[in-house]
Amino acid sequence: MTQVDVRPQAGDTVRGVPAPGDAPAQGVRGKGLGGNSVGLLGSAVIGISTVAPVYCLTSTLGSTAGEVGLQMPAVFLAGFLPMLLVAFAYRELNKVMPDCGTSFTWTVKAFGPKVGWMCGWGLVIATIIVLSNLAGVATSYFWLLAGEITSDPSIAALDDNKAVHIVTCLALIAAATAISYRGMTATKGVQYTLVGLQLLVLAVFVGMALSKAGSFETSVDFSWSWMNPFAVQSFGAFTAGLSLSIFMYWGWDTCLTANEETVGAEKTPGRAALIAMVVLVGSYLATGVAAQMVVGSGDQGLGLANPETSDNVFAALAGPVMGPALGILLFVAVLASAAASLQTTFIPVARTVLAMSAYEALPASYAKVHPRFKTPGKATIVAGVATGVFYTVMSLVSEHVLVDTIYALGLMICFYYALTAFACAWYFRRELTSSFRDLVFKGLFPLLGGLLLAAVFGKTLYDMWDPAYGSGSAVLGVGSVFVIGVGLLLLGLVIMLVMRAKSPAFFRGEVLTKETPSLVVED
């Protein structure tokens, strides 16, 4: 179906702000997305879905326990703190600029086009990495679940066949792309079911784990010391656990990326993000505590840190904790979690690309939306194709490279979250003395959150230099995770230089201007 270009023309306005061609040409632009498509609950559900709580727990509980032992719940809380502080920055910026470009648009307004472009690139490349990883996990659990249902190990073993795995993975990516292409209404309907299933299964697991606490040799009695981050044995172990914890919260900002399609665009997305964060930290704490009580955090037997099972904790605990009948629900929940997140994670990448194109930071063709579904059609399809190509190439080249690419993800997350937090404090700097609330929520909280994430970024960058980080592979003696992480950022810099030559107006600050007055919020 033919798509239409929705670049605003002179005279168009967006919630009272002049578009390019009017004077002054400094306002944010409408993109033609389907407004009022999702409410507060739907927005919060989409945020939770993108994080994929069940998938994050099964893949991260073991490694976090291996780093910090019984202090895992404390590290979950520590990882929640910078995410919460950054969420306040997103909320405040969204109130004055409800733009689907989020981090890209806001950092341009605060720091100028070059910093903003790189911030947008950080979000886009992080999302592509996550999409490929989610597709791979969903594929593995698809065949694992099929083997469990049929009681046929040979079916589960099909996942080990590279050709079958890649074809299945591409099919799942295509399905997720198609759902996202059809708009927020289709997305929301699927997500209610999948997120509800995840949270229900987690509640059943927590309840049954608590009821069986003390039943296994590795069981441990609850202690409030588990909530003390200062009890972690070393700073290195704490930062390693913190990096894993931060990854577990990534994706809540999808609520904000869908702001132009949300009822009450100025306030609803920020509230939804905070609701999603509270649900996530509650789920993580409850599951972490229950899991430690029932099997402990050691590296023997069913212990969470056992290297033989730590990369997929729920697969090991499903039978012992929930029994063979209910245990299969955990497999279903992990598959649902990865599949749901695969579908919603297309939202931020497609809408960020749409915004970058609408503001002339990327080729004009990406600024087109589907006339019927009101979605960034071309951007969504290109994101799906890029994800499929990326995963296929990485799988065929080297499993080590694929693993190291995932490890490099934390660098991208800290990069664009920290920039967005700093953008909030700087953009509102003249308002910080207006009231105590402005000082805290527009200044202190975002600044502290940005500093915490910048510190994690620096420490991760330092650790990545060591070839032992990630898969253990190296390039000329330098850890391949470092090479991949820094290389992807440098690739963005190269693309930015190319776009500067092709689209000088944006990079001269003529499309989105730096340090302009806030967008007027209508009642």
C-alpha cells in the first residue's frame, strides 16, 4: 500500500509550536502517527513487555548471583535507582516535548545536533542488538517448549541445527515486524495477553518457591542483609552485578517513544513509565528472594550460580519447584516474554528513525507513515530486515561474536540514557531555582542518574578492554567486546558525518534549534 510523506510544511503547527517555515523555526514536528491509540494501562503494559521480565530473570538471576551471592536483591535495588532517576528526566522532558524521537530530540534541544544524533544512534543500535538477541531466545524456547510438549528430545534438538534455528528466527522476526507494522492498537491487544501471562506465572513460581523453602539441600533462610549492597564482597563484583541489573530494566522508555500515539501525550507516558518501573522492581525482588530461599545462590546443585544452569535458571528450576505439570508454564512464560518483547522493541527503533528523518537527520524516505495504520511503515520494515540480517550474519560468522555483541549492549544503554538525563538537567537549568520540585525532578534526580550511568559506562569500557570479558575472544590483544562496542559507536560517527554532508540544515541547527523555550503544553 502506498505510504505518505508527513513532513510538516510551512504553516503546520504541533500543539502550538511553529513548524519549519514559520518564524522562529524551532518547534517539534508532528509525524502523522495515530494519536490517542493507547491509554495509561496500555502504555505501562507495553513498557513492561519491552523489558521482558521473565526472560531477563531466567538469563540474569544466575549470573547476578554468581557475582554478588546473596546480595542479589540489593543489587536489583541498586540497578533500579539510576533507572528511576532517569525516568524522572524522561517524564519532565516529555511534559514539554512529547515527541516520539525522545532521547534524540531532547538531546538535540539541549546540546545541539551532533550530540543528539549520536544519542539517537545509541538507542537505534542498542535496539537492533536486543531485537536479534530476543529473536534468538524466542527461537530456542520455541523448540524447547515443542520438545517438552511432545516429550520428544529430538524435536527440542532441532534448535541445535543452525539452518532450522536461523529460519525459525527469521520467521519470528517477520511476524513481530508485521504486528508492529499494523499499529499500536494491534500491539496493545497482543501485549495484554502476553504480559498478563508472564506476571501470573511469576506469581505462581514465587508462591510455590516460598512454600518449598527449606525443602532442598541448598535452601537458605531469608535475611534482611540480602538488601544491603555494602555487604557485597568487592567493588568489582558490585559493578559487574550492577551492569547486569541495569540491563534487566532496559526498555521501559518505550512508553515515552509511543507518546505521540498515547492519550494525554504530555503526562500519560511518564506516568506509565513509572508504573512499569515499580512493577518490574517488585517482580524482580519477589522472584530473587523466593529463588534464593528455595535453592540458594551457590554454585552447586540447584544453586542459582551453578555454571551449568546459571544462563537459564527457570529451565533448571521449573520441575523441582513447580512440578512437571505446572513447570511447563515457565517455558511458556519465557517464550511469551521473549516474543512479546521482540514485538514491542520495534516501537522505539522505528519511531526514533522516523523522528530523525522528520527532522532531516536521516534520509527523507524514513519520514513516511502508513496511511491506514498510521505507523512508521518503512522504518519498521527496515528495522526488521536489519535485525534479521544482523542475527543471520553473526550466527554464521561466529557464535562468540554474537555473544560479545550482546555484552556490548550495556555500553549503548548507559550511553544514551546518561545523555538524556544530562540533557534534562541542562535544558531546564534556568528553571531549577523556580521551585524545590523543579530543582529535584528537573535537576538533581536527572543529574545523579546520569552520573551513575556515566560511571557504569566508564567502568564497563575499562573492563571490556580485557579479552576475558565476554566470550574471551580478542582482536590484536584487545577484548572483542571493547572492539564491538566502541566500533559501533564509531560507525555511528561515520554515518553522522555522511549525513552532515547530505543534510547540512539539520547539523547547522536550522531544523531543531538548541536551547529554545519549552513546548507550550495545552490544557
